[in-house]
Amino acid sequence: MTSAPPKPLVVDADLDLERMRRDRHARLVEQMGIQGVDVLLAMGLSTVAYATGAVVPAADAGRAAHRRAIAIVTADGAPPELFTPYPEGAPPELATEHVHDALDIEWDDDAATLARSLPAGRLALDDCTMPLRAALDGRELTDAGTVLTAAKVIKNSDEIECIRRAQAINEAAIADVLPLVRPGVLATDLSGRLLRRLFELGASSNTVDPIWQVMDRDAADRPMSITGDLVFPTPTRPRKLVENDLIWVDNGVNYCGYQSDYGNSWIVGREPNAREREHYAVWRALLDRVLAALRPGATCADLTAAAGTAFGRRPWLSHLYLAHGTGIESAELPYVGTDLGADFDASFALASGMALVFEPITWEDGVGGFRAEEIVAVTDDGYELLSHVDSSAWS
């Protein structure tokens, strides 16, 4: 397969991280008021980052559970309180009197200390340990998810710019990997090259381990799934690429707390044939139909209806999505075309400021199919493309 020249990173748009953090805090406080929450206790890594802008180095799951950052947000709009094992990761505008030593809430003493530090009122929390639950006995508790989701689903211009930059880094790193895609190369070598280049280009972290999945074209050769659908994604193995392999690509990186999501389809050692190019043309046409329906007020059901079918099947994987939102999380609301069902799709209206990753597929047994991902932001009059995935080899 041929490769396109690397695209320059487009990072010259305005980005003000302090303004972004200030606006996120204001949105949280607004939603707390709307939903009658007096105190929000955030203990998940991404929710603490959203509430405060704090950065904590990645760690294995066992260590992260004991050395977690914790944030307290109050409905009066006061600066959040941050408990962290990594105070140098606190944002510069958060005064030192609001940054505290870490608490290990897997143990009774620190759980009791945290409970005593919480102001009175209705408390929303996104996680809880058993010692903390005991220490909070008698408090009125509610799920913080509804507050966090309502705040996160609309992005401001700084958040959109972070997603754009994350994706630009991802695409530039992919362009560096593409010349290696040839028979005899280990798939894991592609991962090594990609990860090195991502960090050279300024990625904050890797969030979706690189996937270079060989998609067996015949049903008898594929792994089984309880959904009866194609199995994707699976972890990358140190397998040598073979001529004619159909590779579905998926990976994600983080820039200043926001996610990219890259997907594409490659064929090893040759150009796509006429039938494979037809798959791409069908994929392109269905994505264009969906994007033509994308505007504020459109529902997720409007998008699934616009997608139609491709080669006799629904054009997305049954265990994934036609589209999903992105932001602080790699996948977050809105969800389009999931097992939440048609009623959910019909009930969810899109709004300006939402960011979505579209990932339709085509598939035909014996031939294969095409999958790629495009990221868009909903605007007042339609959408703005945040990705520029190169599929020129298929056209």
C-alpha cells in the first residue's frame, strides 16, 4: 500500500487552559444548582481532572486505588479542594491552601478524615470505598454521574481545540507508521513506532493501546462472539503481517486531558481491488448521509435512519456504536446506535458543542470491509470536522 506524506500539525488556534478549567468548574456548579446537589465528591481519575485540572501520573490499577486524587466541589462556586499524592500536578491557579495531602480512603482513618471535611448538604459522589461508605452513614447521597454528564456533554472552544490537537498528533504519528506496513513486519513493532512518535509530537498520554487487528474475511476463520457479530477490537499480538491482510486500525491518545480516536483500514502488500474500493465508496456515502443530518436539534435516531444499511447489514458493530461522544473520556455521551435501543436514540437531541466520533463499517463475508473513524463537533449550523483520516488508497 502507498502512504501519504505526513500532514503538519495544526495547533495555531486559540487555546487557554486556565479559561477551560474555569469554565468547566462553572458548568459543574451550574448543574449542581439545577440538580439540587450541595457537594460533589469526585474520586475517579478523569472526574477529578475535569473538576480541578489536576494531573496524576498513570499507575497500575492496584496502586492507583490507594494513591488516588480526590476533589470536593461545592455549589457556592468556591475553588475546589484537591487531595493528591502529586501536588505538583495541581493547576497553577489553584491556591496552595486548596491543595492537600493524599488520603487513602481504603482505610478507616483516612475515610473518616475525608467525611469530616465535607460540607453539609446533599452529597453526590462518583465512587465510594467501603470505609468511606461507613463514614458517610446518615448523609443524603446521590450519584454524581448525572451532574458530571450534563456538564461534560457540551464542550467549549478550548475543549474542542484540545480534541483537535490530540487528533492531529495521532494522525501525524500514524503517517510515520504507515511506511512500515508491509509483509514480515511484527504488529507490535508498529505499536512501538507509533507510541514513540506520539510522545515526540507532544501527546500527554496513550489512552487506547494501538490495535492493528487482522480481520479474517471468511466466517470460518474468525473468532466467535456471543453477539454473533464481527469480533473487534482485540489486543495486538507479535504476529508478522502477511500480504493481503486486512487490518482494522484503532488507537487513541490524550492531549491536555482530551481524547483522540483514530480508526482506518489498511491492506498489507497491495492496493485495494475494485470490490474493496466499492466498500469504501459505500462507507463514504453513508457517512456523508449521516453528516448531512447532523445539526442541533437532530436526534440520534435521525442519524441512525440516515445511515441506512450497507451490503445487507446495519453499518456498525452490534457491541459498539454508529457514533459516540468524546472528550475527557474516550467514549462518553452522546451514544448513537447502541444497545440502549431505539427509544433512547429518539429521545436524545444533539446540541451545539457536542463532539462525536463516527465509526461506521461495511462488511461482506469473503470480501472483507471498510472501517474508519471521523471526529466532528456540532456547530450552530451543522458540524465542524476535527479529523482528517487519510483513506486515499481506497478511492
